[in-house]
Amino acid sequence: MSESELSERQLNIISMIKGNPFVTGKEMSVTMSVTQRTIERDLSVLQKAGIIRHEGRVNAGVWVILEQGNTNS
């Protein structure tokens, strides 16, 4: 999945993760003024595309960006 195939919100999620790998879905949803479910869907798309991965426990893990080359914004 290339950068041009990502939505603006998905690019913002990647940017937030770059700035703080410990950011939560709730924090993202508040910052972007969308529901937590919307963020969860976008995170799922990014994970299935191999762009990000979540490591650790669900409520205390860290986000890892896997595909640096296509996500520079």
C-alpha cells in the first residue's frame, strides 16, 4: 500500500505514532475528533497492509512502524 492509497486520517495516525509510539486509540480519536471505532478500523487497515504493528499488551503496548519508505509525510 503506497502513501497515495492512504487516507489523510491514516497518514495522521502514522504521524501520531511516529511522535509517540505509546499513543492510544482513545488519544487518537480525541485529537482527530472521530470515534474510537473509526480509529480502530484505520489501525486495522494499516496493520493488514503491513505498515504498523502493535507489540505488547493491548492496553500497555507500543506501536511500531514497519514500512518507513512509504509513510513519510
